[in-house]
Amino acid sequence: MAAAAGLGLRRVLVLASRLGQLRAGMGGRLLPLAAGPRRHAAHFTFQPDAEPSAHGQTQKMNLFQSITSALDNTLSRDPTAVIFGEDVAFGGVFRCTVGLRDKYGKDRVFNTPLCEQGIVGFGIGVAVAGATAIAEIQFADYIFPAFDQIVNEAAKYRYRSGDLFNCGSLTIRAPWGCVGHGALYHSQSPEAFFAHCPGIKVVIPRSPLQAKGLLLSCIEDKNPCIFFEPKILYRAAVEQVPVEPYYIPLSQAEVLQEGSDVTLVAWGTQVHVIREVATMAQEKLGVSCEVIDLKTILPWDTEAVCKSVVKTGRLLISHEAPLTGGFASEISSTVQEVDALPDTRSKSVTGKLCELWHSPTMDPNLHWKKSRTLHSNGRWPPHHLPSIPTEY
Amino acid sequence: MRKMLLAALSRVLQGPAAAARPVSRVVVASRNYADFTSEATFDIKKCDLHLLEEGPPVTAVLTREEGLRYYRTMHTIRRMELKSDQLYKQKIIRGFCHLCDGQEACCVGLQAAMKQTDHLITAYRAHGYVHTRGTPVREILAELTGRKGGCAKGKGGSMHMYGPNFYGGNGIVGAQVPLGAGIALACKYFGKDEICLTLYGDGAANQGQIFETYNMAALWKLPCIFICENNRYGMGTSVERAAASTDYYKRGDYIPGIRVDGMDILCVREATKFAAEHCRSGKGPMLMELQTYRYHGHSMSDPGISYRTREEIQEVRSKSDPITLLKDRMVNSNLSSVEELKEIDVEVRKEIEDAAQFATTDPEPPLEDLGNHIYKNEPPFEVRGPSQWIKYKSVC
């Protein structure tokens, strides 16, 4: 059975990369230039979810508008809520805070100078004193000066004070992930660094509908949360989103598509890629994939993923961040310890059963994607090598 | 001279056919460069001082040769930036592109005062500095377009260019300042009488690590000149809205500082000479604030007019443009003529065109280079690509 399982999986592995070639053949839109690199369309097509009926009137919104809506709801209901960060006053570099300063006043929506460590430290202080603090870090790549504040201060405040103090009303938002032209410092996915830190929560939505619900849950949550927003989806993802507030629970993964042969796990932008792969796998090779959107990285829904792997017997995790120490390794090692998996499988799990890599479904010519997943940590900005996908 | 005029006069009197030929052409064609003066002295703006008794001199001597050289270099940088703008709009350059037109006097002035063996490090608005530190324009443009003829082999792009004694080209603002102090420490340690010029912007001036660096540099008397290029806007935020104290030259607190008119190349040169002398004599670091201006927005995706008015940009362009300032000075004191400078313009334009041609036709780096330069390792090791069957060799 293990052999069969291994073989079955190997089929999937091969399938995945061949799919990438098929997609290239079926043609992303190629825009040849007289000189210079060729540009392809984005590496996926965003599929909107169905309009929800349970939360009242909806409005067509893209990702940044759904974030604005969530922040608007928060500022109107919570008189202690404040939003701050670099350039948030005029609306933010991604337009996430447009109109809020005019509506709620400059004492509630204000700019900070260029100092991430200061922004987060300040945010922790605001939260400890009892206000709801929503701090924006302009790009997730710039969060590292604030790493000490997040890990050493925010995450440990409740614990070290014996629950006397906490900064639970702090939420940090940051644009996250590849965008096609971001290179080294505008494309990073640092969720794995924060996954190693108990005391905070890390959440990554895949769409406007998810983003608003999850962001409102993060703000409500009594723990400091980091909310990463996939920047490539800011304009590309459009859905009907309820105008009123609604909450999507944290630490609950969602099974987007039931399947029986293999479990595909991803979060953020990559969910859309693996959804496409799942469709192609079904059409071309008759492989039934179960697609899971993890949503919350820390604390993650171990039960949902393990339950799915027990059902299908195979797991494939895909993320943009580098392989070594990436969050996939955490998921993989946890799944391998599950008792419910039969012995024969658990043996092959260590090497063959549980495979994880990044963007296997990419057109193999999408070198910029591959370059970011180099084995030994590689962060590299070949943003002008051939075949770069266009930005939205 | 008289013979010339006589010839001109006779031609004029010869008749309509000859009269149609403009006399002035004859005069210009035979003018020789011995007519120019060899040097001139100019008054420059006095610098504001912090913790200093005396500042840089208020007059500067400019020789004809220096003037022409500065003019050529500034004009090259200006044309190069405008060319990059054009190539970006044609989508031949992609990614991020931060242009420094308007700030040419800073790069050329600093280079005029420092030695080639001195070191310089700055943030991402670096194209001018890359050039003044010795990289030819064609390599810079090729780097912008991502070709292997680029100075970083096409792997760095606009924000990550490096050159001889030029340490980049850094993306995270403020992070290059402790690096600069480290370079200064190495200079002091090796005892080769070198200094390090560490640049940052008005936005980055509020980063915590800069103050940590000030402390270390002052404590250990490092030969480091901290230079704040204050172009009044940190991306879209004006300095008044970002900083409690906009006197950036005083922000070093215990470090002496000078505030310099960054649009006047002579002012920058004299101030840098003064600061370099201070550092080389072992007195410790110094802080310079260069008051300058950028015409373009923060980057190519910023139109640059939502946080400042077009009138403001126009005003600076007409009153304080560094190239025009130098040109006027040179022409008015007979160091050069408008025509000679125009000739330089034409040559520079051609040079930029050739460089752009190279930049658009040079091949891109090969795929085999993808895994290189991650670690220094012998022998080369294999690096995994996005799937387990794709491997790249990492050579360094």
C-alpha cells in the first residue's frame, strides 16, 4: 500500500509540474516587446466566492476596499480604535485607509514617521493602555526592525505579567507576498518567522470576503494579531462583500473542495493557484484533490489538516516563502506524527508520502517564482528575468 | 580679429546672395578657447553650524577644467535619469526605479571633494552615486534593464547597484547607516587615511538605528561623515509632518553638523572638503545636511504632485536647478560659453543614446546564474528549485 501510495503520489508530483507546462501551452497572455523580457499574465485567475446571504446587504469590493470597510466598521463601533502607520492618513500606499481620516478625524487616523520599531512599540503601548490599536507596516518586508517588539514585548506581555497586562487589542497589518515586480524588499512572506513565537496570532486571507471577516476577528481577538494581506490581490480580487461587520473564526481552516486522492494545503494567494491545479488534475488525470485554505498560520488548525490527510493519504503544501524552515515543514512534521495514519504510510511519510514544495504548478518559465524558493534560504530579485508575470 | 571682421564686412557688402549667410557664424567658428578665463572665484552660501566654531569657506575657486567636468557629469546624470524615466514608461525597465534628477549637485559635489579611495554608501536613490563612483552609464542602464552587462550582472536592478568603493544601493532605509559606520571603523583600523561617507534621507533620519550609529561613531571617533540628503519629502510625507526637529544637521546632538545648500555644487564640494578634513584629522564623525530637491516623485509609480504643487517643482527648477546654476556661473564669469556647453550637451546625449542602445540589446543573464552567489562555498553546491527535479548549481 505504501508503494502504491508512493507511486500514486509520484504521479501527482509529475502531474503538477506538467500541468504548469500545459498551462503555458494553453497560453497565458503573452505581450511580446521589441526589446526586453516578455511578460505573462498573473500566474492565476482569481475565482470569487459566492455572495453570502447571511450578513445582509453586500457590495462589490476588491481586497483593499474590503479592508477599508472592516476598518470603517471598527472605527465606528469602537470609540477607542485608532489606526496609524506610514502614509495611512491620505489613504495608504495601497488605498486601504481611504476616507477614514476625513470621516473619523486626525486624532484617530494618523501618520507615523519612518520607524517600524517605533510604530509597533507605540502600538503595544496604546493597546496596553486599553485602546484598540491597528498598526500598519507598509510592507511585510519592513517588519523586521519591529521583530523584537513583536516577539519580545507583544507576544509575552500577558504571560510575563501574569495576565495583569496585555496588548490583546493590537493588530498589525502588512501587505504580503509576491507581486511580480517587487524583488527583494517588496515581496516577502515572513509568516514562518512569526509562527515560531507563541503569544501572537498570524492570519492570512485569500480574498476580500475572507479578509474582512478575518480582520474583524483579529481586531476583536484578545491577543496581538498580525494580519498579512496578499498585495497581488488588492485590486485583482473582487467579490460581493457584506457592508455590515461579520466575523470569520480564527484558527479554523476551510475545505474549499472535497477530494479523495490528495490533500492540497495553501494560504493567501497560493490558494487560487492550487485550486486551479485541483481542477486540472481532475480534468486531465482524474485525480481528486481536497483543497484546504489554512487561513490562520498560528495557531493553525491541525485537526482539519490531519483529518484530511487521514482520508486521502497524501499531502501537498504550497507556499511562496522559501523551503527551509518554511511553514510547510511545520505542517509536514505534525502530520507525520498522527497516529491514525497506518504504519506503512507513516514510514513512507518521512520521505515519500508527504511532499512539499512551492509553486509546482507554475509555468516552469516563471523563474522569478522559483528563484524565491531556493533551497538554502535564497532571497533573490530577478525581477527582470524573462517571463515575468505582469502585475494586475 | 580685425582681419576677421574685415572679411565679414566684405562678405556683407558683396551682395544679397552672400548677405543671406549670417555673419555671426563666421565669428563663432573661429573663436578659440583661449578667450576663456582659467579660473574664477565665487561666493557661496554660508553653512549653518552646529557645535562648530568655524565652518567651510564662503568662497570657492572653480577652474575651467573642473567646471566643464562637473557640468558634463551632472548633465550625464540628468540625461541618464530622464532616459531611465523614458525606458521605464516603455516597460523596458521594470520593478522599482527611484530617480535623482535635481540632486545632481550632491553626487558630483561629494565626488569632487572625496578621494577615489574613500568609501560611500547610500540608500536606493543611487544612480547618480553609482556613476560618480566610477561605473559607466552603459553598465548602469544595462543593470536597470536587467542585462548581464549591468554592474551587478543584471541581478540587482535599480536599488542594488554596487561599484568600486561604493557599497550600494540598499533597499531598507536606515539600514545602511550602521554599515557605513562599520566601514569607517575598518578605515580607521587599517590606517589608510580613508573615510566613509554614509548617506541617508530625511525619511530615514527618524530610524532608531541611525541614532545608535551616531553614538558608536562619536564614542569611537570613527572617520565617518553622516550625510542627510534632505529633499523635503520622505516618499509623500513632507519633513514638517515627519520630524519633530527638521534641523537634520543638529540631530547628531553631540556630533558637529553643517547645513549645506545641496543645489550648489561648489557649496557641497567645499563643505565635504571641510568635513573630510575634520574626519581625517581624527576628530571623529561629522554630520552634513544637504538641502536638495528631487523633480520626480519618490519612484516611477509616484507622480509626485499629490503632496506638493507643480508650482513648487517649477519654482525650484527655475530658481535653483544645479545644472543651470553652474552653467550661469561659468558663462557669466567667462569660464565657458553657451555654445561650448551646448556641445557638451550634444556629446552627452549621444553617449546616453548609445548606452540605452546597449542596455536594450544586451542579453539577459542566463538561467544558470539563478542559484549563484548565495553562499561562498567550495565546491559549488546544488540548490533546489521549485520542484525536486529542478536544481541549480550555486557557484560563487
